[in-house]
Amino acid sequence: MKIFSNCIAQYKQYLRVASFSLLVFGSVSIGSETLRAQSLPETSSPAGKQAPSNTENSSSPEAQAPIPSVPETVRLGDDRYAQADYKGAVEAYSQALQAYKLNAYALYNRANAYRQLEEYEAAIADYTTALQIAPDNLFAYLYRGMALYEQKQPEAAIADFSKVIELNPKHALAFQKRGESHLANDNATAAIQDLEQAEKLYEKEEKFRKVSQVQKKLKQAKSAQAK
């Protein structure tokens, strides 16, 4: 009976982990604003990560210490990210991913932390894996495109920004970044078209600082076209 009870307990843990894979992405902000922590469901750790009971190895303080669950380590990552502790955020998200490697939310946010640290290759890898799990995450395409741009891969960046625009045709930042990528790819005509669209969208949103940024890029693109 004890063996059968253990099997039932492990199966229940497996079901909890399977349900956690349906975790949706939290709200995020664009630009300089920090990432908002997501409200995570209360779940136990995946099978094989259960904390030992107080009756086992009671003489060892380490044995009595509870092992953090996946939601707990993800929340810790969110808190560290919000405090601009990006290395600490990477560590926390990595701990969550050691327990459950298909956690798209942890992958996506670890990629954000890597990008803040300018570790673009690692960021691109995490965004790519996150998108394999949740292919409609607009922000993963957007930020992967930015990382690709920084890695001098404008064509790949253009593809990601185009996906963002497909999902949201009024996404001013995607038009701006795609325009900049076209300019880096020596396509001034396409750059001008995207940058002018970004300028219009920013004006409607009354983001005049962004309008000024786009206008500077527009001058560069028009100058390049005239050559």
C-alpha cells in the first residue's frame, strides 16, 4: 500500500506540472519601464523536486530547509528584474528552468535579463525557445529582433519586426526598429517608408520624444537614399 500511495502522489505531482505548462505570459512594458511581476498560480514543485519531510534526516539543517517551488523562483526573478538586478534575475529564472525547462514565461524573462546585460546570443536562444512553446508572444519577437539587430543581423531582425507588425499593425516601435534595420541593411527606401509610418503612429500617441528620435533616423535614411 505504501508503494501504491507513493505512485499516486507522484502522478498528482505530474498533473500539477502539466497544468503549469499552460501558464500565460504576464503584462510587460516597452521602453525603459521595468517588467511587471506576473501573478502566478500556487503549484508544487515538479516531480523529483519535493522538499524532504521533517522526519527524514532531522539532524541536518539543509535537509529541513524547503526547496523553492517553480512559481517562487520565477517571482524572485521578477523582483530582481524590477530592481535592475539582471544577473540575479538570470540566476533565479535559471533555477526555475532547472526544475521545469519548458516554462515559457521564465525563458522569456531570462532572455529579457540577458538582453539588459547585452548578452545577446543567450537572449536570442531563450527567446527562440520561448517562441517554440508560445508562438504568439508578440514581445518575444520584438525583443529578439532588437537583439538580432545588436548582433548585426538586420535581415533576421526585419523578419521578427515584420511578425510583430503582422500581429499588431499599429505597433509604432516595430515600424521604427524595422526601419532602422532596413537602413542597416542598405535599403534606404524601405527604411523611409517604415520610419514615416512610425512617425505618424507616435504622433497619434503623442509620444513626441519618440517622434524626434524617428525624425533623426529619417534624415539619415533620406541622406543615404540621395547618394
